[in-house]
Amino acid sequence: MKPNSREKTPCEICGEPIFFAVTRTNELQALDAEPAPVKGSVAAYRGVRRWLARSLLAADAAQHPPHPLEERFTPHGQTCRGRISAQPVIPGLVVESTIHRLPQPRGGSRALPAAEPQPQNVIPFRRRRT
Ligand SMILES: [Zn+2]
């Protein structure tokens, strides 16, 4: 089931068609008007006069699989192209997921990656003798 033309409204930021559903906590949530049967994280169905939504990521969602009358949708906050990042970029901060990881050695020490050539002005660190 899809929201009809009266239920759909363009997003004020990006203009994509969205519709609003009432969550379990009685708040309005903007959802993409086009269903997302595979990746949608919200299950919604048309109630008497409004769409009702619940999260499929909630702790108890596994005990309540989607009903045949429920359709999966994506929260518009995930897909809105005009959204503003909640966290401004911090200069100098490197996000861990963007750090290039060296391949892990398999087995013995022969598999270790070759040491990068050191610049001439760098003194290699040596462990102090005890
Ligand atoms: Zn939008």
C-alpha cells in the first residue's frame, strides 16, 4: 500500500514526495513516499485517518515481524538531500572508518609488510635496555 496523492507532500528542504506517519510515541515521522520493501527500517500501515508507523530497528521488533498489511518505508531523514549534518566537520579529526588499514599479517613474521623508508632526519626509536 502506498500513500495517496492527498497524503503525500513535498519535502520543504529537498522537494521529494514524503508523507507523515504517527509513531508509537504519538509523534509525526516523515517517510519517503515510495516504499522500500528490502531496506526500509519503518513498518507503516494506513490506519483509520492516518498512517501509523513503528521502527523495525526497535529492541522488540524481532518479536513483531511485519504484518502483511504493513509496508516498509525509509525515514526521509536518511535520504533527504538537503539535510544539514548534525555534527559539523571538526578540522583535523579523522573518522576511524576512513583510516586506511594495513593488511594483517598471516602467520609468521615473514608476512609483515615491509617497513616504509624513513626520512634521513628521523632517529629510529629503540627500546631501553633494562
Ligand atoms: Zn527532503
